[in-house]
Amino acid sequence: MTAPMTQRLTVAAPGRGRRSRRRPMSPARRWTLRLASVAAILIAWQIYGGSINPILLSDPSAVAVAFVDMVRDGSLGHALASSLEVLGLGFLFGSVAGVVIGLAAGRSETIAALIDLPVNALYAIPAVALVPVIVLWFGFAVTTKTVVVFLFVIFPVLINTLRGVREVDPELIEVARSFCSSERRMWFDLILPSALPFIVTGLRLAIGRALIGVIVAEFYTSLSGLGDLITTNASNFQTARMFVPIVVIAVLGVVFTALLELAEHRLVQWRRAPQ
Amino acid sequence: MASPHLVLDNVCVELGGARILQDVSLTVAEREFVCVIGTSGGGKTTLLRTIAGLLPVASGSVSLDGAPVDGPSPRAAVVFQHFGLFPWKTVRSNIAYGLRVQGRPVDQDLIRRMLEILRLTDVADYYPSQLSGGMKQRVGIARALATEPEVLLLDEPFSSLDAITRESLQNEVLRLWEANANMTALQVTHDIDEALLMADRVVVVSGPPGHITFELKVDLPRPRDSQEIRSHPDYPRMRKLLWDSLNTPAAGPLPAPGAAPARESAPARKGAPARPHVRPGTAPLSEAT
């Protein structure tokens, strides 16, 4: 009988797919390249920035000195705490609202139709344009900045979540139905797991936008936060000190994105299962 | 024949306003293996999905032991052509899915037995993306069997597999069914050899709209095996019968007075006459091709 032999053949089959493809870069090499690009930028900045008026550009070593100063005098820590508070609250509310509305609209044609035009209209308006109105409504307090971040965050999350729910494999829905799945079970067995990669993508887009939102909100409204450090130092021609919050924002962006990638890696492990 | 188990009575099905099935009547006995064969687009998969309760009937009725089928039932389980595995579940939890979703206790012994029977023990903790097509369909079959269905519905279960894997899985499913005391099976296929290997009775569906044009009782001895069955003296004749019935234009009965059903009798092994049951009003087989 042919069965046992076929069995062995099919067991041997998995594993061929990956090897034939381009070999993935080793982590050591990838990190060398990553750090080399940063080093190249810093060196170029140091050379060029050192050769011109420090008010125009400054240079990395001066920025480093300013960084230490600002940590010591507490101005950086204070601003960072203020910005992170706004970032955290806005991101939390925005992403929760985006996921919830996205899931609801993905499953209900009625809700999808209801939110369709408002969402597309609001998404098309640059959120910056709404800041003056938000200030009118909420004043200059933390609330205003949180609302601005919320507006920057909600749309990429909502739109990606909605897409994730829409992309659920209809064949798998039929499988679930054939095994007599209830609608509630279908959410946990099928809809959430398949939408999850889309949701994480939305959150990753939202992180970058949330950082923009924080700085924009602080430019317009506040006398605190990293955004305020930038404007204050810029108007005092303290260029090196002005660059410190900018670099901090860049680092925040890299760190948050890495954290989300880590979370994604954990959550959608099945996608990366060794072939 | 045993008492009627699964009964389709003048079933018509419409999808998006188009009629896909037209007056399909079929009675399947308990523990019978019926293959529905037809060319693609003929409505045979629609027939299976209707029996599974996944599609509503426009008119007519489907019933199981006299109870109308108006939605998916835990008494039936489906094996899909596209496997239909959850990519984020391991082999083990894919197999347990049916039980879990039906709120039944997940008996680990049963899961272990299913893994063993379908030779999946070594890959129990793999994800579907790590499996070959044949292994994926083993998982699909194990998932269906784990719910211990009275009716197993197989929708072209082997058609996306390579020829060698297909044949070995056909034999395995056949053995599983032959060993199972009271499971009725209905399989959709477009493969004549597969139909003759698996079925007690082959039903030809032609369309659109799909309707039954021919039935053949396959009285070949069991247990069967894909290699041995082809050397059976009745095999070529039965194969030709099905081939001709599939190649007869489906639209309307053809005038072919010479082709009497008696001509196609296939001598039976175990006494009972194995005559193809040609339905009245359906296209008979024509000698002239």
C-alpha cells in the first residue's frame, strides 16, 4: 500500500519554501548596518554643523552637552513627563475608540454606513486645522492636547481595524457556521484573530501620528512639554538646546515602534512559525 | 436498502436570483456512501452546502431522520475542498475546534486518537502553514470526525492535492468510513475513479440548474482499495457508464430510444443485481458519440 510512504513524503515537504528564498540577514549584520547609518549621519552633522554659525545648526557634541544640562536642571524631565502624559492618554483613548468603532463597523452594515462619510471627511481634514476649534472648546489644558492626539490616532486605527474585519476569510466564516458557531464565538475564534495583524498595523501608524499630534498640540496651546521646549529655545537662539527635545522625540518614535513590533511578534506568532 | 436517513425532496436552490438546483430528490440510507459527481458549475457543491444547512432552499425540503434541516447541525460535519483550517490555531486546536464551538467537552483522549488515526501526532503543535496540502486535509478530516457526526459531508476533499497524496488519502478515508459503524457519507467529486472507489451509489448532477441525471449503484465488494478495485471485471463498464452520463448534454432529454437501461447492468458480486438506476426522463446513454 502506498499510504505510509506518501505520509513520509508529505512530512518531509514543509521546510522547502523558506530555504529557496533569499537568506535573511543575520542580526549582527543588521545591527551593524543600522548603527553605521546613525554614525554616518552624526559624523556628517558634526563636521558640517561645527563649521557654520552654531545658531543655525549646532552639532551633535553641543547637543549632547545641552542634553546633560537639561537633564540636570530638570527642564527636560518635566517636559517629557508632560508630553508623555498627553501622548499616553490620547493614544489610549484614540486607539480604543478606533478599535471598537472599527470592529462594530466591520460587522454591521448599518454602523459602517453611518460612520462612512463623517470618518472620511474628518480623515481628510488635516487634524492641525481643527486645533484652534479644539482650543476654543477645551481651553489650553491637558484635555485639549489629549483631544488633538486622539484625533491624530483614531483614524489610522479605525480604518485598519475596519479593513481587518472586512478581510476575514469568508471560507472560514462558512467553516465556523458549518460547525454551528454562534456569532459571539465567531468573534473570538475568527474575527479578532484575523483582524489582529491589521489592528497592530493601525497602531504602528498611529504611534508616529500621535507624536506629531503631541508636538502640534504643544506648539499651539501650551507652555509645557517637548513642543514648548522646542519653540522656547528656538526663539532664544539656543539651537543646541532646541535639538534636544527633537532628538528625544525621534528616540521615542523608534522605541515605541520597536515595542509594538515586539507585541505584534508575540500576538501573531503563527504567521512567523518556522516554515 | 436500510430506512431513509437523509431525504431531499424536490429541492430547489437559488443564489442571487439564479436557480442553481432544480427539483433535486435524493434519499440516502443510513451508513450509505453516496458520491455526487458532475462537471464544475453544475451545482454539486451547492447541493452539499444545502444539505449542510449552509444555504436555504427556495422550495422543497431537506430532512434528516424526518427532522427538517434548516441550518447547520452538529449531526453533520463538513470537510472542505479548501481545508478551512484556522491559520492561528495549531493542528491540535484545529481538530478540537468543532467540539469546542459546539460547547461539548474536549476529550483529550479523543483528540489524541484522531491525531493518531490520521497520523498527525508528530505535527500536533504545528500551525497549518507548516503543513503540506495532504496533511492539512488530514486535519480537516480529523476535525470533522472529532465531532462524531452521523453524516459526513465531503466537498471535493481531495481535488487540491497531488495525485499520489490524493490516492493515499482516498484509501484512508475509505478505511475510516468502513471501520465506522454508523456514519453516512456524502462526497462531492469530479473524479469518476474516486466516485467508484468510495461510493455505494454515484449520483450524477448536471446543470445549471443542477439536477440529477443519472444514478449508478456501485456494488463492488468492500473493503475496497484504489489499486485493487480497478482490476475488478465490472469496473471498466461502470466507469464508461459514468463517463458517458457526464458527457451527455445536460439540457433536456435526448431522443435515444435504443439505449435501454438493461444494457448497462453490471453483474453483482454478492447476489443482488447491480443495475444502474437510470431515472425516467433523464438523458440516456447514447452509443453514437
